[in-house]
Amino acid sequence: MPIGPFCGMVDGAGAEAMGRQANRFGPALAAGLCAATAAWGAPRQGPADCRPALARADSLDALGPRGEIRLASGSRVVLGSLRWPEDAQVAARAGDWLLALRGRPLTIVPRGEGDRWGRLRIDASVDEEGIDLAGGLIDAGLAWADSGEADTLCRPALLRVEAGARAAKRGLWQASLPEAGDGAALRARAGGFAVIEGRVRHVGERASRTYLDFVRRGEDGLTVTVSKRTWRRMLEHGLSAAGIEGRRVRVRGVIELWRSPVIDVGAPELIEPLDDEAAPAEASDRRPGAGPAGMERDGERAPRR
């Protein structure tokens, strides 16, 4: 069973763990995870959602619904930077993967504050082998990389681990990704999490949010909404409206139904440009700032669902 790379804890044991994982997966991938998780030893650095607390020892005692972990200490936690699978069969396999580690000594690093149910988001690894729990599940195709309720993906290098699982068509990636222009397929997935690819036809920057439209006006397809704060962070990283319009991108999130399928993206890492260079956007028949048919934007009125 493939195990994802693990990188470093505050006591420096991660360097040895990375060596073991580099032998198994190659140094480039192991180093990528190390770069993303280097802040584990610096609790006061980074976004508030990602700030790590001090590492501590614990072990997995039981597994609840949707990947909730009960630790031997009694704490209820969930793995951070990870989305638990919705498919029942894949979820059962993910549960078996974790339960195989029951009772093994773990190093636990909580991140940020607890969620609405009082559960801490954690990074966790098996001490003896440096097996990273989130990386292992994602590498096996048994979970997605995702920011959850946080407004940043704390471990963006997990997207690289996920890319390996996707290329090998493991687990969740055995099925083809839905296309952003296939409105019927997206409507059938309403309420569920999805990873979707498509070409951005139009970008509309408004006062409180930005809209990425993947179809022409009047067509049925995906619109992605991005809050002003998240869009500002994307701009800081060089991803502007001009730079993304006309490009194929990969987005992820929960599909909502307004007058068209919509995903509200809360973390900039969840929009991944796929083209090396921007391609000219195809002609659009919509007026500036317009969205899918019937969606009001000029006054930023919330769409009726």
C-alpha cells in the first residue's frame, strides 16, 4: 500500500523520516513536502489557521464518521489539509488504512483553532517510520487535498502528492474528472465535493468578490466565486484576471446550485492553473460584470438559490 511522504517535526526527527521516504518515493517529492511543512517548528509564523502548536505524543484509538479520529488521550481530531472521501467504498478503504495504525506511537501537531464541532485539525506521523497520515491517504488516492474551513491550504505540497495518485489513477482518481462546461454532470453532483477542470472564459472582478465563468452567458456550466480577501492573496502571488482568463484550471470545492453550478473557493491554492501560458479567451456575449443567466452582480446582490 503506498504511503505518502512525511516531513519534519519540531524535534528534528523529520530529517531522518524524510530520508526514509526519499528512498521510497524519490528525493524531489520528499523535499517538496519538507518545504511546505517547515513551519511546524515555528508556532508564531504563517496564517492563523495554519499556526502549529507544540508537537506531542499520542496514538489512534478509534475512528468515527467521516474520518474523525479519537486519540488515546481522549481528544477528538481530524487530519488537516485533507478532505475525507464521500464515496462509501473509498471511505471504508480510507478507514481501514488508518485503523491499521491503531495503537502505533504518533507525533501529533495541532494547527489553528478547533472547528465548529470542537475538533482540532492535526498533522500526524507514525514515529518509527515517518509515515505521514494525510500524505499516505492522499498518495493512496483515498482522500483529496483540501483546506476545509481554513482560508489557506496549510500543506500545499500535498497537491504534488495528490498529482502522483491522480496520474496513477489510484482510488478516487479512477473516475474521470468532471468538466466545468458539463452543467448536467455538475448538477448531478450538487451538494458534494468535486475536483473539476475547465477553461476560464471570463473573469469578472466586483466589489466584494470575483467570478470565474467557465461557460458563455446562457450556457449551463460552472461559475467559481472568490472572496475579495482570497482574490487579493491570489493577486499577491501573481495570478491576475488577465493571467487566468483563457487558461485551463483545476478547481475544487462543494458544488452549490444557484441558477448554475457554483463553487465558492476560500483558499487560493484550490485554483490550480494547468496551462503554461495563458490562451486567448473565446469571444463572449456577456456584458461586463455579468454572470450566469439571471445572476445579478452590479449591485452584488446575493443570487437566489
